[in-house]
Amino acid sequence: MARGGRRARLVWALCALGAAAGAEPVRLPDPGTGAWQPLPLRGVERETRYTPVRVDGIRAVRAESDCSASGLTLPLGDIDLQATPRLRWRWRVDHAPQTVDPRVKEGDDFAARVYVLFPFVAARASVWERLRYRAGVTLFGENLPGGALNYVWTRREPAGTRWDNPFTRQSKMISAGAGPLAQWQWVDVDVAEDHRSLFGSEPPAPVALALMSDSDNSCQRAEALFADFRFAAAGSEAPSGRSARPARRIGMRSGHGEAP
């Protein structure tokens, strides 16, 4: 490539990087409001209870699981992972189930987990993957996601550890570590980079976010709070208790507006 062409590409890349770094955060509706929809799990009889609360001055949803599992899901409308690849939220775990190995089905219980759900992209899938997806749609319904990143609060795996979900390889587990019980903890993850490293491709726009507290496999108890979800640019400052950049709120594709 000619020197002028290389220089033009470099300028374009720097401009794109600057534009992404300047993208304003996208604040999502508070969990527990009407924009978040119940997410029951097929084959699980008892559901986790979710209650909107205000704790320490923070609007949150409290999840209480007693030998149960279900979640809340938020349809996403206009999230651009090139401009805002980082997902940030805070959670507080008050009680965690005691499991031995989270890599097996019996240990796949977590006091707090957050999913980023992606659509199935047939053009990127192998013949076997397309057949398997069609079988899944037949069994579970048309809205079956194509893949998921699953960030979990766990003491069993150090922060950053990754493994396949024991029920499906299309859900990639990522440990967010474990803070002290009954204390708020900010979590900051790079969704775009995690998708590249775990699925080996550029991420499509996510279709939904989900949160869950579950204890059905070990039949124990779990309790956690979730709050303040937002997408942010790669170079933006992480939120703190002192100050945070004002965030743009968005309405959801399902027709729900921003939370009051």
C-alpha cells in the first residue's frame, strides 16, 4: 500500500477511536420497572421473587431465590457495541448458595448473574449449528437467542475465569469475582471483546439483557440486588460513588419508555 493510503487509514482509525471514546453512556431502565419482563425457565417449577426496592438510596430490584430459578429480561433497541462496548452495573449479594463446582450442572447456581443475549446469525453458523438452532426453536420457541455472555458472582472461580455453561455451549460463563457480602460492587465488562474472544467473531447488536438469581440445581437459597445498568464507551471513566458522567436514557424496542 502506498504511504498516502496507509496514512489515510491511520487517520480514519484515530478518528473512529476518538468518536467511540466520546460516545455518551446509555443508561438503561432501572431493573424492576415495567421495561423488564419476567423470564421463566422451562422445566423449573419454582420461580425467583423479584421486588423493586430502594436500598442505601439506590433504586434496585431484590432477587430472592429459594430452591428456584427465573429471571428478568430487558429487550434492547439501539445498542451499538462499536460506540459503547462496555457494560456496567452494580450488584449486592446478601446470601449465596454453597456449591462445589460451577462447571457442572449441579453447581450451576449463582446468587447473581447478568446475561447479554445475541441473535442467531445464520450466515456465520455451520450447517450443524443451523440444524441445532432450528431444533431449539422447535422445542423452546421463536425467541431463542443465538448465544449469550453470562457474567456471574462467584467465589469458586477467580475474576476473569471463563468456561462453557454445563447446559449449553452457546452460553459462555465469565466470573466477575465476588465482593464482600451485603456490600455494593460495581462491575465493568467489555462485551465486544468478550464476544470476540469467546465466540471468535465480531458481536452482532445484542437483543436483550437479563439478570437472574438461582438456586434450583443445589436447592439452596440466594439473595441479591441489581441496579444502575448502562453501556459506555471503551475509554470512558468507570462510575464511582462521587461522580459519574450523565447518561443518556433510552426507550426499549418493546414499546416501554424510560423508567420514571
